[in-house]
Amino acid sequence: MPKAVRVRRTGGPEVLEYRDVPELSPGPGEVLVAVAASGVNYIDTYHRGGMYPVDLPFTIGQEAAGTVTALGDGVTGVAVGDRVAWSGTMGGYAEQAVVPASAAVPVPDGVTDEIAAAVLLQGLTAHYLVTSTYPVRDGDTVLVHAAAGGVGLLLTQLATARGGRVVATVSTEEKAELARGAGAAEVVNYAEEDFVARTRELTGGEGVAAVYDGVGKTTFDGSLSVLRPRGTLALFGAASGAVPPVDPQRLNQAGSVFLTRPSLGHHIATPEELRWRTGELFEAIAAGTLHVRVGHRYPLSAAAQAHEDLQGRKTTGKLLLIP
């Protein structure tokens, strides 16, 4: 029987159960995939813990890549033997997964299964943030929090490629070196200095055009305060906890700034948009202009350890589970 990581009750990493599951078969419009690698993402901890409710029990995991082994009725444009990747469909922490054919994007030559699984969710997030939420323009200074994390490293590279000047926040010198390697012009170690004061200093008091904040509760107030007038705070995650309700008057006081809470699903809502974004990511990877750092590979059976390491901020880059 195939193996999968199942959640039967919400809670900490200990609720992740590596166990036998029945063989799967694709329904109409679906494909069956032999999973080669699964991406570990912060959203998985929200599903596991119940912050984002999911009907129990379920196989966890929103992102993976592998080879198509069977097709459901009515599937066109995909063939058995094709390599595909996906994001946003539950069931990725497994040896096999059923995926809507519309969500399975082709993985081109020049991109490995592991890199495809490592880049899709975080890469698509970084892509929509710098192209749609606040489109970085040549000469913009932007702040990227947790710049040595999976999204942060990709955000830094994509923003820099668009002509942006990235101020990156990190918590260690090792992470500072990773952020610099990704193209960050300035790096602020918030364990040693106040990122608000330092960012204001680096921008001559003007503030930044945008803050990309996936940390949430502990950084929100500071993020709001370092924006230039009419700047944008893109709050796309809550690694440190949820941000309390905000009085809209604070946006006025901060300089008529914009606050948005975007999510990936609204930015890949059509197959056309999904393929545009993945196409640009895969082209950049194949060309060597976008580098995906896999921080650690775990066996599928060690999913709980991967979650502990991710939430303990012991990791850099992307975490993968390998069936």
C-alpha cells in the first residue's frame, strides 16, 4: 500500500501520522501522480494546527511534483509519463496524489522534480507579490522580511531583477550572507538592531515603497512605520502569529498608505494566469537567473521533524519531503 502523512486531529507536529493509505485512482478531469518530492510550507502548519480549518481526516501538503501515472475521464493536454507540479491542492505529503488536470503544470527540461516542488508555492507567491500586489519598479527601495527563508530568497531575487533595491531583515549572520547572495543591497539583523530605525536611516528618512511581510504579529507595527507616503504593506503571512484588528485611521496617519492581505489562490484563479506565472519562474530557473535553495531534504516519514524545524526558525531556503 502507498504511504501518506495523515492528520486525524489538529494540533502540533505530533499529529502528523505516516501510515498506509488505500491506492488512489483519478476521477473525471483528474490525474494520478507518483510523487517525487513534496514541498513543506508554512500554510501546512496552519492546516495541521486548525488555523485554516480542513475537514478531518486529510492528507496534508499543498505542493508537490512527480510523474503522471494515470488519467481520469476527459483529461486532455496531459499524458502518462509527463512530469508535472502543482500547488494549492491538498494531499501532497504522499507517495501518490490525485490532482485536477487544470492545476498540474508541466515541468520543462532543465527543471528537476525537486526544484519544481521547491519553487511552486513560494515562487508563485513571490511572483505575484512583486508583479501584482506591489509591482516593483526600477529604483524602488523595498523591505523584505525573513529574507533568508524560502519565499524571502525568491522575493529578493525577483525584486532585484526588476530593478528594486532590497533591504532584507534576518536573524543571524548566516542568514545575512544568504540574503546578500540573493541580491539584497542592505541587510538588517533584527536580533542586533532595530529594523525600523535602520530602514529609515538607509532611505534617508523617506521610507520604503513597499514592505513584503510574511512574519505578521511581531513585525506589523514596524512595517507600517517604515513605509513612505502612499507606500504598500503586503501582509502575506503570519509566521509569528495573527495581526490584531487594525484601525483604518492608522493608514492615514502613516501617510495614506495601503494595506493588503493577498493570497495565492486569488492570483492563480485561472489556468492562464497559473501558466503565465509558472512559465516565468521555470524560464528563469532554466536560464540560471533564479536560484532555488533547498535547505534540507527529509524522508516523507519525518514530516513532523520538518514542521518542528520550520516553526522553530531553524531552517533556511526550502524544505522538501522525499517519498
